[in-house]
Amino acid sequence: MARLIVWNLVTVDGYFEGAKKWDLDFHNLAWGPELEKLSEEFGDNAAALVFGRVTYEGMANYWRSAEPGKVATYMNALPKLVASRTLTSVDWNNSRVTADIVPELKRLKAELTKELYVFGSADLTHSLLEAGLVDELMICVVPVLLGEGTLLFKPGRKTGLDLTETRRLGNGAIINSYAVKQAD
């Protein structure tokens, strides 16, 4: 059975992007050999990537013309599932769209053995947490207070978490992994 893992970088004050869409400059404070190695591991462990529409569009735009390398190769090659009620077709390699993500992810989790990763996609993450589908949150806390932007987590139901790992990177960023406690 596959696990659904949400991966994101956030500032200490909880923002996953700045005041404008795709304002991700703070990522540079955390990026380095350690995150590059982790990113490569995602590609080795993934059965598929899952995106909301906005993140999908930004990722497709970036990765189609990214510098060649292991991360670019897997980002372009892996199957990608896009949750959207407005898109009817997608054109990034190995991508497909669904307007009803919850049953589709339930099916994939039951059928696959490798991990499913959600990158970015705050609104989708909220929906998947509310549906009880997220197995793990991997959050890289970047050592900066951004002061404004888009928060990663939206108001919703209380969700218990168990800290399973903390990893401090050489640049001061911290990766916390949490198992999501499913509601009874």
C-alpha cells in the first residue's frame, strides 16, 4: 500500500510562498547539497506526484525547461496527477487530471507500493488532510520570518501528528517529518 506524503518548505512564520504567487526566493536559504540529495531520493521512492492546478502549472513551466539532472529527469518522467475542477486536459509528460481527487487517491494508495508525493499545493493539502488521506507531512522549516504571504495550513479540523524525525541541515533549515494521526 502506498503512503501519501506532503512535502513543502515553509518559513518559521508558516508561509509556503511570499506575497505574490510563486514568490519562493526564501527556498534559496535552505537549498544546498542536502536538499538536492533528498530531492533525488524523492524521485527514487515515488510512484507518482500529486499537484493542485496552480502548483501543477508552475511546476510544469519550470521543469520542462530546467537544467538537466537527476531531479529534472524524474520530475519530467514520473506520473503526475492533477487535482482540478477547471482543467480538462494537461500537457506535461505523464500527467493526467481528475476533478475528484479523493477517490482517485484512495484507489492509487491501495494499488501502488511506492510513495505518492504532494509538492506545494496548500489548498490540495488542506483537502487531503480533511479527507484523512495524508500519511506523512515532511516540512522543511526555513530560518526566516517572511512577514507576509500564503500560509501552508488553512483552518480546518484538528489533526494530531507524531514527530517521527527531525533533521537539521547545515544551513540552519530543519526538516520535520510527522506521521498524521487519522481520526477515529
